[in-house]
Amino acid sequence: MGVYLDTFAALELIVEEPECAVLAERLMEMTRNSERGVASMLLYTELHCAVRRRFHRWRTLEAEGSGPS
């Protein structure tokens, strides 16, 4: 059985959210078992936009002196 990777889940892997360890392990397990995952063809665009928004917000917070912890 494969896994559908949506934008939110992919973003968790990039910004290292607490839940990402479980997802990362599952993806590694899939790789070891030669299983395939699927994602929307829009994942690249959506992920790119989400990361830009997130880091823009962090830069704004850092400039105000209350950056991410």
C-alpha cells in the first residue's frame, strides 16, 4: 500500500515539526520496501509557496525581535 503525501505533510518534513519523525520513518520504510508514494502534481508549487510564506513570516518576527524559537 502506498502513501499520498500532501503539501502540509511535506512541509512538516522541511520545517521539522514534532510529527515529522513518524512521517520520515514511514517514508524510509517505504523506500526500503520499494513502495511508491504519490503526491499532487501541484506539490512543488504549493510547497514552494508555503515555504516562502513561512520564512517571510519568520524574517518579519526576527526583525521585530521575536523570531521563531
